[in-house]
Amino acid sequence: MKTATVKLTSASPLTQSRKHDSPKLPKELPDAYEHRTWKNKAHIGKNGRVTLPAFGLKMALVDAAKYSGDQIPGKGKSTWTKKFMSGVLLLDNPETNRTADDLIPVGINANSDGVRGSGKRVHRIMPTLDEWQATAMFHIVDDIITEDVFLRYLTMAGQFIGIGQYRVQNGGMNGRFSAEIINWQE
């Protein structure tokens, strides 16, 4: 098994949309509830720092491999997608250098049922960071994934896929990042 310690740096804002179950107060109107609980949509770690969801970051890597369509040399028509899906682990949510106090409320008009173009729109406030940095530790269990291959697809994930709400993969502009391997251990 190999480990890659990676420094991630924002290239565009990060907007999060974690589902939360904060209870409504008695007689609280929907708009008042939204203004009171918008920060609850952010992923916050134990020490108050905003975190990146490990699953979202890993899936950005997998989606980058899928996006590229690159075939593994010497393996016929096989692509890198399955190798990254089962051969890379991210065990913890990487912490950013930002806290909940750094979050900016960004108001949007969202579909009430969450389905694009379905009808009624409602006001929502999304927690956003303009700039952030994080250190993530990836565990690479598939020996076919080398340092160069890993960095190529992680870089592609930051440019063409992104993380969070309004990410590039879904037609937005947010969630882009650059990646630099700080330490690679075989």
C-alpha cells in the first residue's frame, strides 16, 4: 500500500449543501428557519474547521478517471475508473484551514423538490468559502496506480470535476482546486 499526502488549494469558491435535520422552532417561518440554520449545511469537523467530505473528494477522483476515458496501457480496453474506485481510499474528511466563522452566506433560488426545472422555487442560503486549503491523505492499495498517474487524475479532478455544490462537473463554476503531492510513500 502507498500513501499520498496531498495539499489541495482552492481555485474557485467551495459551496456545501450537507443535509441536516435541525428542528424548526414553534411558528417559525421557512425563511426564518433558513436564515437561522444555513451554517448547518456545511461540513464542520470536531475542532470547528470546515471539512471536505472524503466520499465527495474520492468520487471526484473516480469521475476524473471516467471523464478522461484513458485506457490502461497493456490492459486492452480497460480504463482507470475501476482502479480508482476500488484501489484508492480516503479514510478521513480532510480539514480546511477555515472555520465555520469564515463561511459566507450565499442566497440562491432552488427548486423546492431538488429536481432541476421541476417547478416551484424557494429561497435557500448556502454556506460558501471563497478560499481554502486542505491536506488530504489518500491510501492507494492498487499497485498499478503510480504517483504520476494519481497526480494526473487528481489534477484533472480539480480542473474538470470539482467538489461540493455548483461544481464544474454539474455545469457550475465552484469547487475547483489545485493539487500538489507533499509526500508519497511506497
